Amino acid sequence: MHASQLAQIGSWIAVHAPTLIFGNSEPQELVSVDYWTASKCRLQRWNAALQVFEEDLRDVENSHNPWPAITTVVEEIFVSEFLTRVWSAAVLAHDTYQESDELFGLAHSVHISHIEARNRAMRLLLGTQAMNEPEFDRLNLLRRKVERWTDLFLVRVTDVEIAKMFAFDESRVSDFHEEDEETSPVLQARRNQVLIASFAAELQQFQSQWAANPELNRKISSSLLACFPSDRFDSLGLPKSFGMVLLEKTQHDTQLLVDKLLELDDQSIEIESNDELFEAPHFQRRAFRS
């Protein structure tokens, strides 16, 4: 799986984040561990590759061209950070709403490590900019576009304050949030579809032929999609609308409230029955004789 495909899954997760945050079913902790394991393995490979690139570029007598490999790895680091930030924001919103801490810890660890790998990749590019100016410009433009798209989709993760925590530019997130507040739900749903399609199309313009870690990218995407409860998808495997999620959530909470009230009512009837039995004349006479 290419990093651009991973980013497209990230855009889907951003748009459907409410199904994870407000869903009744709890995400499986095991699949969150799978995400952490695959991400950490990929991070180790990135760091090992960047170290080799640094050594190759310091060797002025190097007989081979390392730039095709550099491009593949750095591109994957930049593009896949979109999913890392969106997922971190989504699980923090989930844990905050559910009053739990089952997902964010592992996601936060991956997020911090990804930032470190990104910074190392940026230092590598800046230090060798003069060696390959066209490729530096292409990768730098890709980085800037991914950052803007990330801030735009982070607004879809319902809580603007949480979105700002994972944004590249907090003021840009605030501007996007104000635009969304002025849009009706119907238009917002259509806009989300257009944004996902536009994001995918723009990524295709920068996508290289090869993926640095296709198998690990596939494992990461599978683990994240598995975190969405099965009842969030319809019979065709498509995610339910946010309105349907809220309706089911309201029905679920109402049923819990009704069950609790009935339980309290049964307890009250039982207590009243015992009090009447104790106060009955025959009970008092029987208790006095004994």
C-alpha cells in the first residue's frame, strides 16, 4: 500500500470520526496495539534508512545515486503524517468523550516518534538542497500541501480545541472551523465528498512509483479500520451517517435511563411492601407473641 492510499484512508477517518467517538461499542484495544506495533516497526525502518542516506550523501566519491531511495522514504514520511495526526486527534476525542484512556497513549507515542522522523528528514533535505534542487522543491511543496490538507481535515474531528493540538497551524484550523460552522449539514456532507476526492487527486500528482513500506502501511490501515465498531457499517459495508449514529446513541441512552428507572421503581415497591408487612396488625401481634 502506498502512502497516498494511507492518507486517503485518513481523510475517510477524519470525516467519519464521530462514528468512532460517539459509537456505543468500544473499540478493541488489541487492534490499537497492532497499530502501534506496525507503526513502530515502520519508524525504525525510516530511521535506519535516513542514517544510510546521511552517510551516502557525506561520501562525495559515492558511485551510486541515492536520491530515488531518499525520495521514496521522505515522501512516505511526509504523506503518512496526515493519517498519524488525524488518528491521534480522533482517538483523543474518543477517550475524552468515553472517559477512558484505552487508545490515545499508544497513538500519542506514534505521533511523537513520527514528528521526530519528519524533523530528521527535513534536516537531511535542507542539508543537501544544493545537490538536487528540483527534487528538494518537489518534496518541500508536497510537505506544505500535506500540512494544509491535514489542518483542513482535522476540523472534521468534531472538537476544534483537540484539532488544534495536532495541527500544523492553529490559526488555519480556526479559520476552517469558522467556515464549517456557516455550512448546513447537507452541504457539509457534500463538501466532505468533494474534499476527499480533491485530496486524492492532488496526492496522485506527487505520488512516486514505489512505496517504502507497503506491507506495514497495509497493516496500519487494517488496524485503524478495525477500531471502528462493526455496527457503524451498513449491510453493504458502508459507514452509517453521523445523524444515524446520534439517533442510535440517543435511543441507547434513553433505554439505559428507562431500565434504571424501572430498577429503582422495583426497589421502591419492594421496600414499601416490606414496610406495610411490618406495620400490619397481624404481624405486630405475631411479633409481640414471639
